[in-house]
Amino acid sequence: MSSTRKEGVYPWGNTRRFNAYSDYFKRIFGERVQKVTIDAGFTCPNRDGTKGYGGCTYCDNDAFNPAYCKPSKDVSVQIREGMEFHKKRYRRARRYLAYFQAYSNTYAPLEELKTIYDQALSYPGVIGLVIGTRPDCIDEEKLDYFARLSKDYYIILEYGLESFYNRTLEHINRGHSVEDSIVAIEKTAQKGIHTGAHLIFGLPGETRDDMMREADMLSGLPLDTVKFHQLQIIKNTVMAQEYHEHPERFSLFGLEEYISFVIRFMERLNPAFVIERFSGEVPPWMLIEDTWGEIRTHQVRTLIEQRMEEWDTWQGKHVRQPFNL
């Protein structure tokens, strides 16, 4: 996809200044499609002792899961309650994607995964799966299974990369490498499966220049969607303790700085990538330091779009080719 702008219409085919997630689904399905979050009770290899204990130092999945999303509930129950929840907010939604978000949702034997995912896909109105996982929790057998499903359903594997620096991944106890991330993304895309990636901006030890260079690294990968979050330090996590003991390691983004940073990052980002989210949202009472106030993710997106309009800029305006991996 070219980054050239023609008469106010951008490479993704409309006048929005970035390749938006909601527009992406309208192009594919002709209407709004809503995600229903599910917690199927998975864990991670850096939690159960396979690669380590304690999980990622920043992690507390309770900060992101909706109230209806509990692993003690059957998958079909979570889907039903999720649909009921969203119908009150988004009455236009008629079709849904089952979103397996909590922890690593391919970290189980294939037969166990089949039972869970087949149950979700058999629920009326569910047309596909969004599966959050780690780059080191996938293999050829699982990829072949998802490739078969993708012939009849919308399937996307969303990989938590978090950083393109191995020193950072080691520091936050991820338990996988940048090289693992690249291999997993390339293999998934080669199978014809939709592929997504997630990055966190503001991890300890990374400079603003470090993070900005990740736009070039990310842009060379065969991705469909990307998701960005600012670092938020959640109470009672290992990172919260580190922040208390070594605040000099951290440089949290203020809202205005983050808006400017994300826009400059997008200018260097592959315009073919659909941007799902610009920021994360955690209840303020769960945070060590609430620097943004009670602003919602859609409000952050609106501020970003307004600033892009003021600056007359757009995603991919200054994209670098060939991409630097």
C-alpha cells in the first residue's frame, strides 16, 4: 500500500487520517462487528515455571477484563452475557468476534484449544476469533488448525510483542525474544492467517528515540493490525514495586506528549497496518500514578485525530522504505 495522498483520500480509501479498525471491518463485512471478551482460564509460560514465575512485571489482567468475563464461567455463558452487555451500548452490532484476551490463549494442547474455540464458533452470531497470545506459544500444528478455521471464519492471532529490544523483554520478565516475535509473525502470515501485534510505549529503560525507531522495525513485518498502549503502572504488581524503589528508570507519558509521540510514530508507520487502539484504559483507582485523569480511549483517539488535522499529517506520511528490521 502506497503512502501517497490523493485529493484528500488516503491509501486505505477514505478521508480519515489513519487506517482505522472500525473502517477495516466495514470494508470486510459491510457493517459494524463487535468483539466479546472471554477469559478461558489460560496461563503463561513465564507464570507456571516453564520459563519463569510471576508473569510480566506490569501485568494484572483484572485491569482489562470486563465484569462479565470470568474463567469460572463457561465460554458460551461469557459470550451470551457479553452480547447482552454490548447490545445495550452498540445496538447496531449483529455479528460478533470472540475475543480471547487474558494471558496466552494458545498456551495449551491443541485438542484443548479445539474444544474451546469450536464452542465459541458454534455460538449464534459469532463469526470469528480474536486470539491474544505470545510469540513463543505457537507451533506449526496450531497454525495449521487456525489456517483451516480461517477458510470459514475471521481468525486473527494478536501477538504481544511489547518491545523490539531484548534488554527490555528480559527486564520485564517476558520470557521470549524479539527474534521469537519476528518468526511467529512471519509464520502466521505465511499460513494466510490474519496477524496482529501489540506494543507498549514507556517501558523502563527505553528512550523516546528507542520507541520511535520501533515504527521502522514494526513496518517491515507482515501484519494486518497493530495496537498501542502507553505504560500504566498498576498497583500490587512487580513493576509498581520497581517504580517505588527506582523511579529514575521510568519516564511516563503525559497526555499531550503522548498524543504528539503517537502522531510522529504513525507518520513512520506502514500505511497498510490497521490501527486498533492508540492507548490503554485502566480504572484510575488501580494506578500508582494517574497522569491522564479519567479520559477514555475514544477521547484520546479524538484528540489525536484533531491534532493530525491541525498538523495536516497522516499515517505513513514519512514511512521509511525499505523498512529497517
